Amino acid sequence: MSRYQTSCLCGKVQCSFTLPAAAVVQCHCEHCRRMQGSDYSTWVAVNADQFSIDAGAEHIRDYHFNDRSSKSFCSCCGTSVFGVNGKHFAHHKVLPLGVVKNYSSELKPMVQVYTEDKAEWVHLHEDVPIYNPEK
């Protein structure tokens, strides 16, 4: 079973997870774009029991943006390290793909979501299915 390591930018928070992933999602919703500060975000959703915080738990801070979802980040460098999306992935951790060390094609996007909200200059990947859930 594949095991992946993650790290924030400063390296103080380190986590790991095993596959299989429930999903690897490219999200174009305004919320994810604002939270990640980019044109879209790519998330790896793994069951919570496949995820562990290996170092730096004392540096993790949480921002709860509603009663079901939160973003956890490193208090030293500000990197998003994982989150909870209770609407779409209850009982999972969602990790920004960018914090995963040495990720491979095992973690390529499986689906694109909220594409109707995408930035006008973003081109969708033709080989990745599109799913637009109700908001």
C-alpha cells in the first residue's frame, strides 16, 4: 500500500497518509480558490483512519468556516496542511496536493468540480471527468 508524506513550507508540520484515496479533486469553486489563493485547488481526500500527524501538531491551527468544514494550517508559515469537508467528504481528511512530497500519477485528479465557477482563463483538463454538484 502506497504511503505518502506531507510537509508545510517550513517543515515543522509533517503528516502522512496511505492510499487508496477516496478522491483527488480539482475544485474551481470560489471558496476553494479564495482559501488556497489560486485559480483552483487540487485536494486529496483520504479516510481519516488512513491519515496521521507525524510531527508539529503543536503548530497546527484551525479555521472553521462553517459547522462541518475547516482548514488546518501551520501557525509558523501559514501553509494549509489538511482540512475537513463535511459536506462532500465526511470522515475524511482533505489535503492540498501541493503539500504532498513526491506525489506521482497515483494522485492525478479524478474529477473536476464546480467548473461553472472557474476563472475565465483556466482551461479544463479534457481527460478528467467533470461533476458539478448542487451548491
